[in-house]
Amino acid sequence: MTAPDPNDSRKPKSPPKVTKPSWKFIVKKTFREFSRDQCPDLAAALTYYGILSLFPALLALVSLLGLFGQAETTTNGVMDIIESVAPGSTADTVRKPIEELVHSPAAGLALVGGVVGALWSASGYVGAFGRAMNRIYEIDEGRPFIKLRGTMLGVTVAGVVVAAVVSAMLVLSGPVAKAVGGAIGLGDVAVMVWDIAKWPVAIALAISLIAVLYYFTPNVRQPKFRWMSLGSLIALLVFAIATAGFGFYVANFANYNKTYGALGGVIILLLWVWLLNMSLLFGAEFDAEVERGRELQAGMEAEKTLQLPPKDTKASDKRQKQEEQIIRDGEALRENRGERPAE
């Protein structure tokens, strides 16, 4: 059966047009599917890929931002950002490796090597995120390798650029913002406005980046792209609450440094990244269930499977043919009791 058009006119166009019973179903189904899809395990796998990409990405960001100032000042600014949002000793865990990389004899190559390494490593994370999204949307990956890899690299480039812009915005604060403002002729009032306005802009960019991840990584044709989906907003909100709660727990009850010694900061970092990925997957589940609720309200049979077509089926069709062939080979082996069939 062919899935209907993702932008079918029967679906409610905006959240206010979704009925109260539909919203109740969406919320209930989101929690159920989050557990059914084993999202905590998926988040653990994403944490592995995320940690692999963390240091190359930070090196690339520091190198890019260092082009506009001293490397030491930039490094301290980025570390201050991490320290302000991450729990416990997370910033201390990543500070030393970054400082050693920036001040190493090969630091001149850090920009090229860091950017290339960050893109390659982070594309592995984006690819894993796409596989998790396919599970959430109940669809097989059907895009050919080149098309799939190109999409993931494109999303990765967008992510690194947005991260660099957000980092630059947050680094330009306090004395740094005053120095830059003085250099380009901006007064103290403009600098003060910038210090206030940069936070909502950074949050909006983060929500938009999450929306890009949600839209482009799965092999499913979704309704038209929105820069701020409900799921991306919820993901950021859940992550902020989880970070605050985890930070309070680490500061007041946990004894990671006493238990794990020098590895305490690493354990805190791993748990924090895991919470981030849990939040992202929860937001993705919510977006998927909002789509299910819209389809059900439009009279579509979406209670079991979302009625969205795949972007491509070439790779999945090929795998299906290979699977059918191996089954036929197995049947022949069974019928001949493991012997070579007679010529």
C-alpha cells in the first residue's frame, strides 16, 4: 500500500487544530514508544559516537575562533561556556587535552586537521542518529551509500558551522565583547544589548539545528520542514531540566571523584552526553507521535504504523533480494542434508 502525501490536506495544519483527545494520545504514545524503541540504549550508542567526535570538534572550534584572537583567550572562553552549562568537573576533563593540542608544535595544522577530523567523526554520530531516527519512524534505511553519506556529511557541516557561530557568540561576552565593540566603534550600550540578545539567538540556533537533525537524518518523507519543531523545543527543554537536576545531584549527593578518582570527570561527562542524547531522542519520539496524531485525526490508519513514504528504497530493496537468496540457499542446504546438490 502506497503511503499518502506527507502534506495531505486532511491533516490538521497547526498545533491549535490538533484536538485535546489527540494531544492526550500523543503524550501517552510518546512515553510508550520511547520505552518500546529502547531509546536509553540508543542514547548510549549515540554517546559513544558523540565522545569520539567531541575532542576533534572542540579542537576545530577553538582553531576557527582562534583565527580572530589569541588561542589562549579563545580556549578559555570556550571552556568557560562548557563550565557554565555542564555539570561537575566536565570542563576540567576536556580543558587539558584541548590546551595541549592548541599549544602543541603541530598547532598550526590544527585548523585543517581538526576540521577534517571533526567532520568525519561527527558524521559517524549523525549516521548513528539517522539509524535511531529510522527506528523511531518504523522504517528501513533505503538510501544508497553515496546519497546517505552525502546527506550525513551535509548535516554534519551544518552542525559544525552552527556550533562555531554559537560558540563565537557566547565567547564574545564581558571584556572580550567590550574589546571587540571598541575596535569596531560600538558603544557600551550596544555591547550590553549584545550580552542580553545573544542567549535567545543561541537558543534559537540550537533548536533549529535539532530540527535539521530530525528532518534530514531519517529515511522518511516528512511534512514540510519547520525551523522550530515542537520536538526540538521539547528536547532542549528536557535537556536543560535534566542538566540542572544532574548538576544538583553531582554537587550535593554524588561522590564521583572519591569513587572513581581521576576518572570522575570522565564519568560525569559520559552521563551528561547520555542525558543529551536521551533528550534528543525523546523530542524525536514526540515529533513522530505528533505526526501520528495528525494522521489519526485525518482518518488515516496510523495506529500501528506511521503513514509516511520513504525517501528511497534502492538499498533496502537490494538487501531484501540478498536476504531472499540466502533463504533459498538455506532451504537447498536443508533439503540436501548439507550435501552438495546433485548435478
